Amino acid sequence: MYWPESCNRQAPVKKPIEKCSRCSDPIESHDIVVPFDNGDVIHVRCWGVGETEKRCRESRTIIQKSQKLIDESGRKLREINVPASVAPK
């Protein structure tokens, strides 16, 4: 409990509970958190989930770019009528 400075009441009030910006669970005193410059904090486990999701998105983007390059190479080979057995591997 803390006593708000702007209040002349004699009754204690609860301190606002800090919450994780990712999962909205309360930040407990024993939790390991990652603080951000904007004042937000998240649990380390939530940060790990976010980083994993980020890597998955990046991976999907790379896979899509690779597939486009493969498709483009196949199209170019078909345009010049090179038999697949003669095309470089």
C-alpha cells in the first residue's frame, strides 16, 4: 500500500499493479522482466515468444523470396527452351 501525495485521505489505497505489455498478467516482484524505453515492461518468457514469432515471420519472408527466385529461374529456362536434363543444377 502507498499513500497518494495528492490525497488528504487517511486510508491507504492499493498501488496500481504493473502489467506485462504482451500478456497483461501482473508483474510480480519475483518476475524477471524486460524494460523498454517507453516505460513498458514484459515478462522474459513473453519476450521470448515475441522473438520466436518475429523469427518465424522473417523465415516465411525468406521462403517466399526463395520460391519466387526458383519460379523465375524455371520460367527463364522454359522461355529459352532448354531441356531440364541439360539445365544447370
